[in-house]
Amino acid sequence: MRIAIVTDAWTPQVNGVVRTLTTLAGVLRGWGHDIRVISPDRFRSLPCPSYPEIRLALARQGAVGAWLDRAAPDAIHIATEGPLGLAARRYCLRRGVSFTTAYHTQFPDYLARRTRLPAATFWPYIRWFHRPSAGIMVATESVRAQLREQGLTRLYPWSRGVDLTHFTPAAAPPDLFGKLERPIQLYVGRVSVEKNIEAFLANPHPGAKVVVGDGPARARLQARFPETVFLGSQSGQALAACYAGADVFVFPSRTDTFGLVMIEALACGTPVAAYPVQGPCDILTPAVGAVDERLDHAIAAALTRDRASCAAYGASFTWEASARQFVAALACDPLAAAHGALAA
């Protein structure tokens, strides 16, 4: 099958959406599917206000439609609600072409943090964008429930996976970790305001705190928390080494829809501490992590979890299963989506 994926998030960005889409494309190509990706690197772009690492494509009117005409895909998936996603949505509606979408990111909450406006201000756009979709792919049950409350009902499950060639307990910890005070508390992800990293760095649990990732808040956080180790962006074996060498993985975000980094940490045998919010509550079980409104309490509890149990649970999330869910959602038609998808 020839599948067009339209996304405003793509390399060289480093985030869960990009990792999901690039890994998915690799799995599907390995199965013989023809994957065509339209992404910001095909166009002139400008930096996103307040987050310059993200580039917003400046596609000429009709350019996305012309690309889709040339690609002649059997299925179109619109991954993001940005400029390219909008252009593809417009093309599909004008042509009467079915398409699927995905709800990767809690944009209302993210924008609320950045603008200080209520999240409710932004939900009308989300409803408008996704309502014509033949199937909206969601990572967890709590996201499904949230979108149903917003009147979006054509919902299909699309979980995430772990690259078990890298993320295993066998990954050798970085030499640096041998010099740090235990327990080592690790954060991995974008270093930006919506990730609530300050709550992690300010928590009073003793031990070393390590941040892996980059973003617009890094300089400010380094200045405020000079005792924290900031390692910048890591990937592959180097990232796996950080996961495996940590004593606990701390996920302070209150706005993520899934949290791919949590299952990567678990696959490396590292338990997870988080707030009791969407994402962690969907993914974590009492055997592999802990949630609490006091993050230091969650950390203390998570440190008691069995690392072998964490690794086994993390390894149960595979990209092959994720890709099968994705293809199944693409195959649905609007009528089937309306009546059969994730029935309440």
C-alpha cells in the first residue's frame, strides 16, 4: 500500500512524535509498504515563536495538494495540526478524499502554558481540525475519553513501541554515572516549559539529577539548578546507557498524551515516577512505577520496584504491534469508523 504521511514534526527535531513517525515509517517500509512523507524539510520554513528548534513550513498554496497528486497514495494520514496538516486537510476535503489523523500532543494545554490563556480557548480548533477525519488515532484510553468528551468519536487505538535492539537492561551505564550521588534521577525529553521540568529539579528527594535533552528552557534551568547534570540530546546506545544507568526515571509532565520515554526507560529496567495524570496512569502499573502528587514520594516508591519486572513490561511494547494498529486504522472507512471504533 502507498501511504502518505503529512507531518509538521520531522527530523532534525527530537521529540516523541518524530521518533514515532520515523520508526513507524521504517517498520512499514520493511513490510513492503511505500511510505511517502511530506514534512517541513521540503519547504522554506521559519522558527516557531518561543520554540525555534521547531520549524514551521512555508508551503505555497497548492504545493501540498500537488505533492499528494503526484504521490497518488492509497491512504493519507495527517499526523499534526500545523501548516502542512492544514494544507493536506484542505486538499482532502476539496477532493472528497478520506484521511486519518492522530492526536499526538495536548496542544490546548501546551498553548495554555505558553499564552496564559485557558486551555478551553484552543479546543474549538482541535475539534474543527479532527472532526472530518475518518479515524482519529489515539495512544491511550484516557485520550480516547477526553476526545469523546469533546464530541470526537471516530477513535482508533495506536500505541507505541520500544526499539529493543538498544533499550535493554544490558546497556552499559555512562562512566559519568559512577561518579554521581545515588540514587540517580533521570529526565529525558524536550527541555521546555510545558514539560514541567522545574518540578523534577526542585523536588527534595536526595540524589543526583540528570537531564537528557535540549530545548528553549535549558539555559534558564541550568542557571537556576547548577547542581543538575545536563547532557544535551542523546540517541541510540548513548540514550539507552543513560536509562539503564539511572536508578529512577522521573516523568514530570502533566500534559503528555503518552510518554514514549517512559516505556524506553522501563525496557532498560528503570522504574518510573510521575504525577497521577494522563499518560503515566495509562501506562504504569504498580509493579513498575509509582504516581503521586508529591513527586518526591513517587520517586521514593518507584525506587522499591523490581528492575527485572520493569524490563519485562517495557519489552511488551513493540513497534510491530504499533504499526499493525496504524495500518488497521488506515484501512477503515468513515462508516465503519463511525459505528465500530473504540465503542464506548
